[in-house]
Amino acid sequence: MALGRVLVVGLDPVRIPGWDPEPVVAAIARGQARFAEHGVEADLCLVAPDEDAEGAIVEALTRRDYACVVVGGGIRKHEPLLELFEKVVNLVRQHAPGAAIAFNSTPEDTADAALRWLR
């Protein structure tokens, strides 16, 4: 039984200057691999806040039908990105109204966040 496709929206660690992105890149890869372990198809939409994040998110949301959209902690937890977080939630409501919205704790538990809503 197919559980439905998931879109993961988060910050692109490679496009954020001033730090080593490799640990986060590796954690995202491990998190994405967990979707495969559960037989769930998942797409990534990684954005940089100073670029056209809204446009990239709308494009991703309208590319396919999603059962769940997971919003990553980088967008959700960093107070200067509060406005972006609000936009993400409202873009999901507008462009994927049938999708559940979930939140992860780390890149590695993203599949767990989605599975709470897919079962």
C-alpha cells in the first residue's frame, strides 16, 4: 500500500555562507534514505532565504501531488526566518491544500515526522 509522496522543505546548507555544510548534507542524505526504507517517495526542496525561496517552494509544491509536506527546523527554529516559516505554511495551504504539514526535529528524523501523518 502506497503511503503517498512527501515534500521536504528546508534550508540548503550548501548555500548558507560561513560554516561547514557537510555534516548537515550528510544528515539530510541519511534522512532521505530512511524514506526509502519505508517505501515512501520523498522530494527535497532546499532553499536559501536570500534567494527566491518562495518561488522555488511554489514550483516544488505544484510539481506533484503530496500527501505530506515536512518543514525543516532550519526554517522553523531560526527566529530571523519567522516570516519565511509563515510563508512556507501558507504556501502549503494554498498550493497543496490536501497535504498534511509535519515538522522534524533533525534532518535524520524527517521520515518519522512524515510517517506520523501518512499512516
